[in-house]
Amino acid sequence: MLWRTVDGPVTYTTLLEEWEALLERRPTFREPLKAYREILVAWSRWSGERLAPLGWTAAECRERWRRGVPLLAETSPVVEPEALEDLLVPAMELLFAAGTDNEALRRFAQAWDRGEVTPAALLPAKGTLGSVTIRERLGLTSEALGFLACGGLRPILEDYFAGCRAHFSDGVWDLGVCPFCGAPAGFTDILESGGRRLACHLCGGAWIFPRLKCPHCGSVDSKDIVKFQAEEREEGYLIGACRNCHGYLKELDRRVRWNAGSALVEDWGSPHLDLVAHRAGYWRAVPTLIDLERGSRPGS
């Protein structure tokens, strides 16, 4: 069970249905984005039987949030490599298809088989997705390792934090990273109330965040905030970027697009907006297919 940003719980089967519905609206994307479907199918087959969820109390969770510490910074799920492999396979295949360095991917697979790379290597570190040490040793780009992390860990971390979701409430967290897993935000929703909610693609978390604050660098200078659209405008869809750090997030105004899909579906299903942002010189912290094919952050 995952958390839908606006309407409450939704299963991974429903997420797959939302994906098909989005491609019905944007049929020209069906072929370029077909590899995403295999990831969603793998998620829908995840059972979670061998995973023990985090059993922290409300007091234990909130004490960490008051300190500005994501829960995953002080705990870690026990994940058997075999349990993760079925989730990693479609993400690996997408990377091969996207033209990622095949030799680097082979080194990753071989190191995984030898037990030199474990599930812990995919967990978020401060400001990034996955272990920087592993990435550099194997020659993987930040985009490739970040995509493996999102593709492989989402159902696992979703289940791991299931019991802690109820302990979270608006106002207890004001950082631009996920309060549960610590990953950078992946998408923005503008809610019926006019509030801004950030979504985490790594674990399915969501949290309210100031509309005039950059989630990447924390700038609150209104002159740093810029909003722009694709040439072929779609009502409700925008790119929110920061002139200070040049990071961006796509956003969806659900007051206009009330029947849109979940944050992940809308993010993966709008590569044209990523292309516009890239051409304007902006980067994103959580990679999508466009980032894998073109490269994202300078120096990554």
C-alpha cells in the first residue's frame, strides 16, 4: 500500500492503472516511456513478506523530526539481496536501454552477485541517492545509481515506514528532503488549499513545504524563484526553479487538474517539461528517463 499525495491510500495496481490512463492522454509518449511500465509491474508483485516494518512510536518519530533528522538516518531496513533483485531487474534493463555505461552496470551486477554491493548501497546519503563511494568505485553516474535506488527501493521503504506514516503531521518538518527516508523531493503538488506539498519518489512520503522556499538550497529570496511552462502549455503544469542553485521541480496545480494521477505518475509522464528545464540550464536531484539519456547535474 502506498500513499497518494492528495486522496489517501492507493495500491500499486492502481498506480499502474493511473500510468495507463496517463498514456491514453499522451499517446505520443507510450513508446518512449514503455520501460517504466515494467518497473510498476514489478512493484505490484512485491509482497513484503520478508520485511519487518519500523515499529517506532509517535514519540520516537517526532523526536527525530524535531531535530531535523529523517527516520532512515537513524535506522535501516533489513533487506535480503534476493528480495530486492526482482525489483532491480526492470530498472537495470531501463538503464541499459537508455544508453547508460554498460560496463559500469556490469560492474554493479558483478559486485552485487559477489556481495560487495548490498541493498544499503542504494539508501540515500546526505544530498544524494545511493552511496557515493560505491558510485565512484564502479564508475556509475549519480543519475544511474539514483534511478536504481528509486526503482528498487520504493515498495520496500513504503512498507518499512507504513506504521510511521500516522505519526507524521503538517508542521513538524520544514526541510526539502523526505522526513521518512531523507531523499530529495521528486515532485510538487499544489493542493486545494493552495498549499505546496512535496512528494518523495523513493519511499512515497509527502510533506507540506513553503511555496516561496527552494527545497534544494533553502533560499527564501523571492527573486530566486522562477516559474515557467513548455511551449505547448498544459493547464495546471509548471516548472518551479531556483536561480540561486539552478535546481528545479515540476509541479501540478490540483485545483485545476483535480483528476490527475499520483505524483510519481505525473512526474514520469511529463518528460517534455524536464526537457524544457534542462534546456534552460536547470537540474533535478531525482532522475527520470530524460536525465539518464542526457545527463543532469553538471559534474555528476
